[in-house]
Amino acid sequence: MDTTRWKSILVPRRTYDEVVAAAKIEGRTISGHMRIVFEFWKQKNLTKDDLALLQEQVEIMKDEKEAAA
């Protein structure tokens, strides 16, 4: 797996089974479904300031990873 493009996350088996079932019902891949669920969650739960902080943290992590390489 190309870890520069893809990562995996560990979730409880029941959660995984539900995500797989929901993705199948919607005609998506698991990763495609997770992207949509996460985008929806961000829109409904994060303020503009939260979104900016999230993006800032992603950039910091990216910079740290590049510096370590």
C-alpha cells in the first residue's frame, strides 16, 4: 500500500460492518463513503474557526513529516 496516499484506521468490528453495509447500499467504496460521512460531519459540527484550525494542523503535520524524511 502506498502510505503517502492511503492510510488505514482501526474501528470496532460493528462500526466496520455498518460502514461496509452503508457503502454498499449507497453504491460506494468504503473509502468513498467515509469521505462523504466525514465531510458531512465537518459541515454540521465545525465552525469556520474549527475548520481553519483543522487545516492548519494538517499543514503542520505535513511539514513535520517532510522534515523527518
